[in-house]
Amino acid sequence: MRFGLFIPQGWRLDLVGIDPSAQWDVMRNLATAADSGPWESLWVYDHFHTVPEPTEEATHEAWTLMSAFAASTSRIRLGQMCTAMAYRNPAYLAKVAATVDLISAGRVEMGIGAGWYEHEWRAYGYGFPAAGDRLRALDEGVQIFKQAWETGSATFDGKYYQVDGARVWPKPLQDGGIPLWIAGGGEKVTLKIAAKYADYTNFDGTPDGFARKSELLKQHCAAVGRDFDAIVRSSNYNVAIGSTEAEVQDRLNQLQDRLTKYVGAEKADAALNAFRGLPGVGTPEQIVENLSALKAKGLGYGIFYFPEAAYDRSGIELFEREVIPALS
């Protein structure tokens, strides 16, 4: 099993209380620590407004961070989970990603999806098309990526995107272009797009959800003539880890207290539902047991989020010592 680490960028209210002038130092220091540690990749989210509700707290832009991390790390791979296709013209985004790949000496991953956060879509003037339109636009954009990275130029006349000889030179350093992670578990469309184009998928990481999405992906692969085993399946996991169950609960309580100050008790409590009872929460032994069962179902890659990372690295360090070695 392979391991990625989310770097806090503010989106999940995980830089609150840190002066904006110090936030890049916090992010960079975590990235360089991950670069020298056991992690294969680091990740950020592609969002503009905080969750679980928009606030005036920081949310740093994903591809700006990609470039900064490219220049300040040397080994670790760099991803976004996941870039929203409609936030940037796909030919332009192909160019941005190719440049970051050059800066990083060939370490970029492209996590891409249809996007979902309606508030920021409308706030930034993107409207909010129906899900079917967003997914069809995703399909067209991925085709533009692949053409641009493989040939250095893209010409495409679609319903949503039109480009005419858009040049992407130099091409990415990675042979065949930047690896594509198609994120989302939409059963009829998203997984079909993944079957056609993805090097990696990223969907539901619960045992039952992962098994169902995997089976549907397998069916889509058969329908389009793609080798199912050629696609690495990944999931994201929120982590609350402690040496004892009491320590785990203490981490959850601290998170709830922090969120309550900014979004109120009801939304803070609801946000904790993304942790309670899920595979990344528990003692090291419990988390290893949970992830081992998922690994047996075909989970090849986990990307892990530690909500306290900007303030306290002890959870990350415990995970590095006792979880990663048991599963790598």
C-alpha cells in the first residue's frame, strides 16, 4: 500500500489562529518533513472557500501551492485532490501542470474531478451547471490534457471546450504525460470516465462503498476494453490517531472545539461525522486492521488528512512509526 499526506491549506479551517504571514512557513515545513519521511506524495484540496461553511479564514489556492512545493521539495510527489475542471480552462491548466512538472523534475500528479462546492462556483462567476454537464465537461477536458501532454499541442472542438492548436511546450517531463487521478464515485458517468482515462481512481473508502465502486469500475473497464488491474484504486482518510482510545477521543474533542469557534456547535458536530467510526480513526492497531481489510479488497493507495497537523505533528509521527511500516 502507498501513502499520501494532505498538507493543511486552510480549506478545512486547519490554519486558523496562525497569522497569514506565517502560514506558508507552516505548510512548507510540513511539506519538507514529508519529503524526508516515508510518504510517497503530498496533497492539497482545490477550493476557494472554507468548509463546512464559507468564512473569512484562509483558503490557499491549490496550483500556486503546487508550484511552491515543487521548488521547496526534492523527492515527494505533488497532487491535488482534486482539481475542479471548470475552475480553469483545460488547455491553460495543462500548461500550468506541465510547468510545475518541469519545476519539480517530473513529480506532479493530476487529480481531476467535476467539482461540487456550489457556493464557490457561483461566487467566482462560474455558474453551477447541472451534474451531467459538469461531468461531460470533465470528459472533454481530460481529452485535452492527454493530447496536450502527449503531443505538445491540443485541438479540440467539443460542446464545452474548444481549443485550436493550443501549444504546451515544453511538455511534462514524465513519459506519456502527467498521471491522471479521476476523482469521484459517480456510478454511471464518473467511473466510466475513469475506466477510459485514469491511471488512478479516488472514491469511497469505507469497506462496503469501496467494494461497490470497485466492482462498478471493473464493469466499466470491461465495457470500454480497459485492463481493470492497470488502474490503482485510492481513497482519502481523515485521521484521528492515539496510543489509546482516550487519546483518540481527545483529538476529536479538540477538533470539535476548534471548529465550533468558527461555524457553531451544530456544524462542528456534523463535520465530526466524517471521522467517527471510519477507517482512519483509532489506535495504530485498529487503523492497521481497518486498512488491511481494505487493502485485501484492492485499495492500493491511501491519502491521509490530519486536522491538527499545523499545530501538532504527534499524530503524523505516530502514524509514520506504527501504521505505514505495517502496510507498506
